[in-house]
Amino acid sequence: MASADWSREEVEAIVEDYFAMFALDLARMPYSKAEHRRALVQKLNARSEQSIEFKHQNISAVLLDLKFHYLPGYKPRFNYQRLLAEVVADRLPEQRSLLEIAAADADRPVVVPEVDDILAVLTEPPKGEAKRPQMSERIALPLAGMTNYIEREARNRSLGLAGEEFVLNFERARLISQGRETLAGRIEHTSKVRGDHEGYDILSYDKSGAERLIEVKTTKYGRFTPFFASRNEVEVSERNPIAYHVYRMFDFRERPQLYMLPGPMSVSCELSASSFLARPR
């Protein structure tokens, strides 16, 4: 029976395996998570596949704390051990191939994806995570000399514009499905018409005709990826608590999904100061 504590050798093995899968995923090359887990069982003192799965999720959490993306399918679990945080932080800068692929992927131009039923992309927001342990706070900023890859993707203008255009289509379809064709025709792409200073991207409407101020945040990555919000966006959300909505697009490139966070961001999100890094509560 494997002991509760993971040794450094075990942690290093599973981190290297995670990075190998992640590079394949970003490069859109085939791999099998199940095969990787079974192979790891032989290297990790006969640890169970469930234990390996949990540790993969811990690695996802460490990567998010390092402002890096995480491997799809491994929901971040922030109750990770200090040793795991240290190994990931030590090894990530050495992953030159992975970092190059991640940088190219963050910068790659994006087009609006096609879906069969645009209204079906709506899903529930992620549940808030438990308070992070102290060791995760220690690596809450990118490593020295490392790129903040979450911020780098957020600066991809083609991604942001594609997300806004997708939401414009979604809003038109939503209002038309509710029998409000006239309102659908009045939707405004505010960030294009008036500029970015308004604090939201799209002016739409509820079924009742009330205004809906929509700020669109788009990522190609998973639902737990945090997003950046400007001070102006936060303040506009506070001044318009009923009308304001954040529409978070995720998994945007291949299977886009959307969740909504209505109301002031200070209520719907956990805000970290600077330009605000927001995580749904």
C-alpha cells in the first residue's frame, strides 16, 4: 500500500508526464490520458489511478497560480502539497518546447467558431474554490523571467473580437427565440461603435426590454481559467448592478461554451488587485 506522502521522485515523475501530455495537447497531437495513468502506476509505488488523477488536478492548480494554463480535463484542486508547488515551479521554466508552443498558441489568430445550436453553449458558472492554502499564495505571481501566459492570451485582440462577435450572435439568437426580434435588431457592438472606455462590449436587452450591459471575456482554455478586468469595468459593473453581465467564453476554439456572471464583479468574482484577476466565487 502506497504511503500518503508522495516522494520527490514520484512528484518529479508525474510532473514530467503532465508536461509531456500538455505539450501534445497544445500541439493538437493525439495522446491517451488513460494510457499515461496506467504507465505512471508502475513508476509511482503502485499508487491508484484515482490518486494519480487527483495529483494531476493539483498540478493544474499550481499552474494556474503560476499564471499558466492547465491541461483540459484536469479540474484544478488547490489543496496541493508544498513539494509539488516547488517541483512545478522549478521544472516549468525548463520546458522550452512546451513554453514555445504555449506562447504561439496564446498569440495565434482566432476566427469565430461555428456551432450547430448557439443557444446550447450556455452552461452554469464554476463553483467557487475553497480558500487556497498558504503555499499557493507564495507563488501567486509569475516566476522571475517567465511570461504571464494567461495575460498574454488575454491580449490577443483577434481572440477578444471573435468572442464578442460570437456573443453578438448568441444574443440575437436568444432574443429571437424569446419572440423579441425588434430588440435583437437593436443590439449594439458598443466596443466598436463607442470604443473601449464604456466598460462593456455589447449593449443588449432582456426579454422585458431592459438594457443588458455585457462585458465579454474569452479564452481558448478551460472554464477555471481566470480573466482580467480593468478598474473601469469593475466600476461600471458597480454603477449598473442590475444591467451588468460578464459573459465568460471558454474552450472557445473547438467547443465554445459560455457562462454568465450578472451583477457587480465584486459580488460575482473574487478580485485580486492590479488590473483585476477575477475568479468566479
